[in-house]
Amino acid sequence: ISLPEGSKPLLNGIHIRKGSLPNPVKDNEVVINENLAQANNLDIGNQFAAIINGKWKKMTICGIALSPEFILLMKPEAMSPDFKRYGVLWMNRKALSEAYDMDGAFNNVVLSLQPGANLSDVLRAIDNVVGKYGGFGAYGRKDQISHRLLTEEFKQLKTSSKIFPSIFIFVSAFLLNVVMSRTINTQREQIAALKAFGYSNYDIGNHYAKLVVLIITAGLISGIAAGIWFSHLLGDIYLNVYRFPSLVYILKPWVILAAVFVSIFSALAGTMHTLWKAAKQPPAEAMRPEPPAQYKVSLIEKTGLGNKLTQPSKIILRNIERKPIRTFLSVIGIAIACGTMIASGFFKDAVDYMINIQFVLSQKEDMSVSFTDLTSRRSLYELKQMEGVHDVETFRIVPVKFINGHRSYKTVIKGMEPDSRLQFLLDKNLKKVSLPSSGLMLTDYLATILDVRPGDKLTVEVLEGSRSTREVTVAVLIKQYLGVMGYMDLTTLNRLMNTGDAVTGAYLTYDSKHQDNLFRK
């Protein structure tokens, strides 16, 4: 990526962690992304060879930097970032433009909008201007990968911060109610004596309310301390994982006040019935032992089904009918506890399941190779001749914009070999799905976005080359957990694009002994 000579860009600037910007008079100095530098043990002053526009050039590292534009650095279709082999380099604009024979030209532009500007109108105007020059289509900040990643991550944090505290507060209120109820029942005589000596209902209720507040206060002190410690720990994790230059921890007073208010309110609300019961008892009644519960035949027994029940089952049913509120709260508490356990394990299980389908069952390749330019399918044979390579399959990626009436979506069409063995599609029963010989296969989620079904016509606006527009028929829908795109038979896609037998990449399987040599080649 180019940098203005001797200065940082005004938009999407970089943060220098070590070293300096490239010297304006030198054409071989680069600033390297920090993740790439650490993964390859590179430092200031180190040199490495690079192939730039097909030409070998020796580069010198002058700086190590971070960029908000590249918080997430991951190759397309990759399961996780590969910092050792994939990264970002910055060098002077003049040196880079000369290397690519683009003196006075550009192939990427970023803009900031004036206050009140309509983003959709601006994007449409930009597409109209740069479309004839081969532009891939403009997009707003919300669709920028790093911005979208962090936005979704913070949304998940916000959701979790509401759901899990609510569950724990409800459970704690229920437990407090049980504890206070049993405490008051064991102190009936003391309560009666105090009321006989002239203590009012308010005094009795206030005493037990203070006991509840005392318990909550102890929990608040330890909880706030643990929360502050955990938030610092979480901040350090985000700092290291997403490579922020710095994170400033700010604890807003209203957060603590809200936690105190919600905790005390929920505790008092949960024990209100018990406190009211303790305060309203007349002294004479409280001095007597608590009367036994009323025993009667349960409703189920009255229907005649009781004859089929065992004696313990009858006792359980009678207790349920005798104390319906306690039974209801117990059921709710157990349900929430089970739901919490399931929810806590669901995310891991769901991710493991999706990874297993996408990267174990569906994708069998050891390596994917992406070509910088559209390449003939004959490159397949050159790759097969490399030492250690077992099998090779080619594919083609075409950036497109699907349009159906007022609905549209920017994604890609992936052309695959019909008899593919290294990467193929699976249906919901994990059976291999064959690509249609004609027409388009869409993921079910994308079909929902575009509101199309098999047999419907779909407008495809190609976002490369001559930017032609085509009409294709949706042939099949397929369920996929990862990715939102369309699929076509490779030959059919090339025929649609009218570009001959072309590919943009290949999948390989190889002998692990030759891995390093293959990556170098």
C-alpha cells in the first residue's frame, strides 16, 4: 500500500510502533505490519526479497506499524489468520507506482463525507464515475471488514452484558428469598416477643430488610472488585488479539450506581413477600408453632389416575399443589440453570460443528493458491509438476452484484470443477451436492436476502473487466453456515463471462515434507 512521501495518509493513517516512515528518496524501504514482523522474526533494518509486479526486488524494513484498516488480516476462505505468510507492507507512493507502471494513476481510493451527505447517493455517484475504469464497487464504512468485525464483536458483548447478569440476578433473588424465608420461620418466637414489647411492623420489616441489604453489600463489594479486574483482563485480551495501539480503561460512575441499584432492588423485590409475612404476623399467632400445611387429595388423584401412581409420586404431586408459587419458582430456576449451561456450551459446539463441516468435510485441500491476474486453466499442469504435489483443482472467483428488483447484494460467484475432490459442497444431510450444468447455485441465506427461489431470474452485474450485466437462472439453493455467495460450474461461469478457459486460483494437496519448498516457490 502506498504512503505519501515522508508523511502519513490523512485518512486510514498508520500507527508507527517502531522505526520510522520510508525515506522519500529511497525506493526500497517499507513499513511492515506488526503481526507479519513478529511471525517472521523481522525487525528494523532487516532485508528480504519481494516479487513486485513480477520483478525481484530487495526491500529494507524501516518501520513496524499498525493500521485500523487492517485489524483483521485473513486470506479469503481461510479458517484463521496466517500472520507468517499474509500481511501488509507500506512504501512510498512514487516507488510503488513506478514498480507497477502506474505513475500518476491509482487503483484504490478512500473518502470522508461532508456532514449531512447521503452515503447511498455518494456510493452510487462513485460507481458511475469509476465503473467504466474497472472499479469493483464502492462501499461504506459499515461494510469494511475490520470495522464490521469490531462492530459485531461489541454487539455480542453488549448482548451478553444484558442477558447473563439478568439470569444471575434472578437466581440470586430466588436464593435470597429461600434463605430469608427459612431464617424468618426459625425466628417466629423472637419476632412475636419483639412485637409484644411494642416493636412495630415497620421495625420488624426494616430489620430484615437491613439484613438483606447487608448481604447484598458484601456481594456488591466483591462483585465490583471482580468486575473491575475482569474488565482490565478483557481489555488486555482485546489489546493483544486485535492489536490496538492502546486502550484506555474508563469506569463510569453511573455503571457502578446502576449495578448497586439493580442489585438492591432485585434482592428486596425477591424477598418482599417474605419480609411482609414476617412483619404482619400478630404476636399471639407468631408464638404458636407454625400450623401444619393443609393435606388433601391431589387433582390428578381425583381424576382416578392416582391408582396408577406410586406413594412417593402421590406425595410429590400433593406438595406441588400445596405450594404452587414455590414450585413455579423452582421450575423457573432449574430451567434457567439448564438454559445457562446449554447456552454457555452452545457457542463452542456450534463453532466446532461449522468448522468441521466447512474445513474438514467440505474442504480437503492442503493449500490454496491465488493468482494476481486471470490465468489460463493450463496452469493446472504446471502446478501438478511441482515436487511433492499430489492433486490440483482450479477455481475462479468473480466479484458480482446480484440484483432482484430493489434488492441487491455484493458478493462473488465461485466457479468450481464439476467433479471436484478437494473442495465441494454438502447439503444439510452432509451429502455431496453436484453443481448444476447450467444456472446458478445460491446459499439459502443469500436467496432470502434477494427473495429468490429456484427458477427465478436474477440480474448479475459483474464488478471486474468490462463490468457487463447478465441474466442468470437460480437453479438450486444450498444451506451453508459460512459464506454468502453463488456457485457455478467452472465451464459455465467462463462461458457466462465470455473469457475462455480462465481461472483465478487452485487448490493443492501435497506431501508435508515439501511444504516449505512449495511455499517458497
